[in-house]
Amino acid sequence: MFTKQYEMVFIMTPVLSDQQMKDTVDKFRKLLTDNGAELVHEENWGLKKLAYPIQNKNTGFYHLIEFKSEPSLIQTIETEFRRDERVMRYLTVAMEKHHVTYAERKRSGLVGKKQTENN
């Protein structure tokens, strides 16, 4: 089978302590690596206001993970998201080549800067 690159964002309930939030992220990071995924990039976006209330909450802890894996792993991890009461929402997107290139440029600080003729 072939591997694809994915971007996964999940929102955790704001009632978690810092340690509980880190434990939740560690759980999903471990689930990915234990199933053969290669972690590419990770960002903790912290506590953000939600666009609309979810479970009577107006804020949530956002976390993003980019990884490469077999497509079959997505069903496994999304099942685990549904079972974990600490996760309010999640979204996993398969990244196309232009999306991957954009993400790499963004991480290196090149997004939003004008390119010179030499680039």
C-alpha cells in the first residue's frame, strides 16, 4: 500500500487541565506512531474561541498534527476520537501535493513574503 500525508486538527474540551490536555495529545500521537505513521509537524494552537457552541462550551483547546500513514489508519484514529469524551470535534484531511508544499513553505516562514525575481 502507499502512504499519504494528512493534516489532522482536533478540539479538546476547555475543562481539561494542562496535564490532561497533554495526556490527550500524547494518546493520539502514540496511536499514530504505534500504527506506523510518521509525524511530520505538530502545532498546539492553545485555547481558542469556537465559531459556535459545542456541548455548551464556547472555547476549546486546538491541536494540529501532520503525518504520513497508510489510508487505513484514518478510520482507526477517527474511531478513537469518537470514543474519547475529551475530544469535542476533529477533522482529518488528506493533503495534496500543493497543500504539502504550502505547509512546508509556511513552516519555513516563506508564506506571506513577496518572492524576489531570483527565487
